[in-house]
Amino acid sequence: MNRLFRATVGRLPHFKTWSPDIEDVGSSHAVIKSHLAGELARQATAGRQRPTFLDIGARRAERESWADGFDYHAIDILPKGPNVIVGDICACPQIPDDTFDVVFSLDVFEHLREPWEAAKECIRITKPGGLLIHRTLFAYRYHPSPIDYWRYTAQGLEFLFERTGRATTLVKGYDLRGRRKNHRGSHLSNKPPIDWLGGFRENWQVLWIGRKHDDAATTP
């Protein structure tokens, strides 16, 4: 049955014929790494070394390797590491405006109670001309951490940021590489029903990358 599915309606070309507005970005990791490398080069050209990087939902700062070359900072509502500051990105007045060159989150926005407020805060604390990188989920099993609230289309994630009028989209789309992986969950609180297909086999990550407007650059 799985072989038959892959050979018919499971084929991506067939899928895209009927869903032409769905953009497959390929490896979201590769796209993110490429944009981070480009940002480092841009900052170096401008004479700025070690631009600042904020990792949202960092827990133990285990994603610090993503920020090689940056001055890394981390925030989480329930931090697990000594160098992660306590804060809620939905409302973090302790962080001044225009603080970070890159504001980044990886599989966090599905857990935010008020993502529209989080998007505004992300833009507020990003420096003018800075980079915003956010990957979350369009389809995935229930996984509270500590709570699981939302799922996003690429257009919906883009709208959260562009509605502020202060950011322009560079990339939006889906990472479908793990679409048919069998995600059964690891804890009793998030195990989906198991049937002949396994646990959960419709796994889409959604990526948005944008740049905050640099008002000074557009001022005559």
C-alpha cells in the first residue's frame, strides 16, 4: 500500500499539479544556513563584526551552533540552561527596541499563546535592516512543550509579520522532506493513536525569512 501511494497520489509532481501555490523550499536547514552566512557577509562588508543573534525558545541553548560567527543570546519561558534568559517573546519589554541583528526561532511558534504579539515583538527587537528567521509547523502530531497551540500555512506565517508593515518577505514555503516519517511521540502526553499507518505521517515544516525595514535607509 505504501509503495502504491508513493507511485500515485503521493508523488510530489502530482501533488503540486493540484496545489500550485505550495512552495517546496527543500531543506529548511540549508536555506536558513545560507541566509545566515549571507548575513554574516553583509555585516562584515559594513564593518560590523560578530552581529547579535537571539534564539527564541532556546531551552538549553542547544541550537547555539546555528549562530556560529554571531554574538549568541538565548531566551525561553522555561529555560533549562544557565545562559538562557527567562522571557516570553509574546511580551518581553525587558529587551530594548532594535537590539539584535538576527531574531530566530526553530519549531517554537506552534507553542506560543499569542503569536501575533510575538511577531510584533520579534520585529520590535530586531535592528533596522535585520534578519528574521522563523520555522514552525503546518502539519505535525500534538506535542505540548509545555502547550501546543497552533499550526500555520506559509501565507499565515508570513501575514503575522507583514501585517505590521515593518518587514518584507525573503523566503516562505514548506520543508516536506520528513513528510511521511512515522512520528509516534515519545511521552504519554503526546502519543497519537497508532494504526496500520503508524503514528502520524503528515509532517510539514513551514519556513518564513524576512527583513525588517530600514527606515533610515529609505529617508531622503
